[in-house]
Amino acid sequence: MPTMLDGVAEFEREIMLERRWERIAKAKAAGKYKGRKPTAREKSEDVLRLHAEGIEATEIAKRTGVGRASVYRNLADKKATKSS
């Protein structure tokens, strides 16, 4: 009996997920679903400027409002584009 209920629950979950993806696709087609803005990438210039001034990553993260990992990612992107 529990196995049969598990099967029904899994089937319902799959149907719910399918409907969700259909709604997302419909919203994207209508231009209403754009996702999250890339905030850390937008603040890349500020991060690079502050780093050039000699400010440490933790302080840059506090000042710009992005995570410390995002600061390091921006700096690594700059280094990768420089070497290419």
C-alpha cells in the first residue's frame, strides 16, 4: 500500500513540475520572466577601482554590497581577460 501511494505522489509531483516549467516558458515568451539581475557583474567596475586603490576584498565586499566570493570572481575575470 505505501509503495502505491509513493508512486501516486511521485506522479503528481512530476505533473506539478511540468506545469511549472510550462508557465515559466510562457512567461519568458511574453517577456515577463527575465530572472535575477547579475548584481555582482554590474558592480565590477567599482570592485576593480577599489582593488586598484589597495583596498582588501572583505572591505570591497562591504562597500559594494556583494559577497567576498563575487569580489574574487570579478578580480579573477579581470586577470583572465588581461592574460588572453
